Amino acid sequence: MTKRVLVSGITGQDGGYLAEYLLEQGYEVIGMVRRTSTINFERIQHIQDKICIVQGDLLDQVSLIDILREHRPDEVYNLAAQSFVPTSFKQPVLTGEFTALGVTRMLEAIRIVNPQIRFYQASSSEMFGKVQQVPQTEKTPFYPRSPYGVAKLYGHWITVNYRESYNMFTVSGILFNHESPRRGLEFVTHKVTYHAAKIALGLADKLPLGNLDSQRDWGWAPDYVRAMHLMLQQDHPEDYVIATGRTHSVRRLCEVAFGCVDLDWQRYVYVNPNDLRPADVDLLIGDASKARKVLGWEPSVTFEEMIERMVQADLAALKKAHHL
Ligand code: NDP
Ligand code: GDP
């Protein structure tokens, strides 16, 4: 029997990669999208005819129940969220509705319709925030530093709670930052690679950034969606940290990205106070030993290779758009 999965957030960076991966594994993929006046399927255009698109919203409990009743998935990957930290400071209540309570709505829908469905929650290293331990593991205490981090922490604990209360197969993947050419342009990696490409082509001459000192453990997004799938194939539901174990500063990111186009980043980058956050996460570095041991998961792309791929993809897209 073909296994069926429901992916919320399928139009996002991870949704597209996960859908591709699951199709390759022989799954039938149902992608949940919210209604918008213009279609935003860029990241799934190439596989759109292979996916069953259904309308639903994490704010709307009935829509989730209806989707599960009609499509009867075996696994649900809850990737939908308001995922950008600065927006969470501007819209903290909405972020809580999507990113925190949305998880409970999905879990309730599963509990009501079919508690045998396996559930993956997209948790985040932002939950570690002001880190209490270096590197961070599944056992590191949490200390979120933004409304986004706080909302994700709620999503994490409610996932654990449904596992313990109702004996459901629910797992929380604590994923560190992961990037790709499909990453939203407002995130720092893509902002930097895109501007490096633009400046190299003579289409821009400055790049405003915020905190250059903050450090992140950046991995390659397609590697991370493999880990999500692996977590749901185990005998027991458990939570896992997914990370590369290497960290780099935003300053180093600039050096690598501009280096790909033979430019000196220091000539173009300046600090814009508007890009600073009310509170930031200074350092993230994950220890994915458990995932390596239990899941057999390994990252396959280095930070430098990933940034090179992103710069090359941005160069190609900009040349095409500007007929260069
Ligand atoms: P994106 O921001 O690219 O995608 C978010 C997705 O959620 C989009 O498809 C968006 O739809 C959808 N969405 C938002 N609100 C709702 C809603 N109310 N109802 C239904 N769908 C909604 O995120 P990523 O792909 O990068 O990340 C996937 C998940 O993993 C997110 O939960 C994120 O917080 C989490 N995460 C990501 C990390 C990363 O480094 N990428 C690290 C750790 C966790 P639309 O297109 O309509 O906006
Ligand atoms: P996050 O870890 O989910 O917040 O991912 P981001 O890519 O948005 O930010 C990573 C880090 O880069 C944070 O510490 C930011 O403060 C820092 N940063 C510095 N300048 C910028 C910027 O211009 N945009 C963004 N998004 N982040 C920036």
C-alpha cells in the first residue's frame, strides 16, 4: 500500500524539498496551502502535478479535521509557521496563533480523526536562545529570546505532551538553521548571497545588515528534510537535534559569499540599526550525535559549498531576470 503524507507549509523552503524527497520515496503527497489572492507555488511548481494540493489553515481547526478525514494520511509533517524572527517581534500575537497554537490545532485534529497518524513538528534551535550549554543537545535547557522562539517552545512541549498523554507517535525535530537557494530572501544567508550576486553584476552597491557578530550553525536544507522523514520511521517517537556541529559568524558568511564573486565584503556591507533585533541569539552550535547514532543521519554539504551554490543560483536568476 502506498503511504500517504500530509505536509503543512508545502509552499515554504522545507515543504518543497520534503515533498520532492517523499515523492522519490514513493509516497503520495498531500500539500496543505492557505488561500491567497495570488498563487505562490514557485518552490513546488516543478512537482505540482504530482502533489494533491488542499486548502487549509493552521488558524482554522475545522479545515484541519476535514483534510485528515478526507485524505487519511499515515504521516503529518507540520512545517507551517510564521517563521521569521523579526516579524515575530512586530506581530507577536499572530506568531503565537500560527507557530504555537497552530500545533495544538493540528494535534487535536489528529487525536480526533486518527491518533495512529505519525506526527512531525518543525521545532527550532531558536528555542535554545541565550544558550545554557555549548554545544546544544536534546537535553540542553531552553531559553528563547524572541516571540518566535517562545512560540516554537510551546509547539515543542505540546508535541511532547500529546506523546505522553495520549501515547501518540509525535516527534519534535530541533533543527538548526538550514538554507538553500529557496530560502526566503529576508533570512541573512540568502540576503547576503543575493546582494553579493547583485553587486557583482553591477545591480546594487550596498548591503545593509544587522548584528555581524552573531553565530549560527548553518546546514543544507535538503539534508535536513531527510532527517525529518527518518524520525518518523523509527520504532519509538523521540526528539532529535539536527545540526552540522560547526558555527560561523555573519561576518564570516559575508567574507565567504563575497569571496565567491571575488569582492571584498567590507567595501559594501554596513550596519543598519533597523536590522538589529530587540534581543538576539548570539551563538548556536548543535550536537547531532544522537541523530548520527540512531538515525544514521549525516550532513552532506559544507557551509562553504552551500554558500557557493546559493551565490551561483542567485547569479543565474539575476542574469535571467535582467537579460544579462
Ligand atoms: P518558510 O517560512 O519558508 O515556510 C513557512 C510555510 O508555512 C509556508 O508554506 C507558509 O505558507 C506556511 N504557513 C504560514 N502560516 C500558515 C497558516 N496559518 N496556515 C497554513 N500555512 C501557513 O519556512 P521553512 O520552510 O524555512 O521552515 C519550515 C518550518 O521549519 C517552519 O515551521 C520553521 O519555523 C521551522 N524551522 C525552520 C528552520 C530553517 O532554518 N529553515 C530551522 C528550524 C525550524 P505561505 O507560502 O502561504 O506563506
Ligand atoms: P534566525 O536564526 O532564524 O533568526 O535566522 P536569520 O537568518 O534571520 O538570522 C540569523 C542571524 O543573523 C541573527 O542573529 C540576526 O540578527 C543576524 N543578522 C544580521 N544581519 C541580518 C539581516 O540583515 N537580516 C537577518 N535576517 N538577520 C541578520
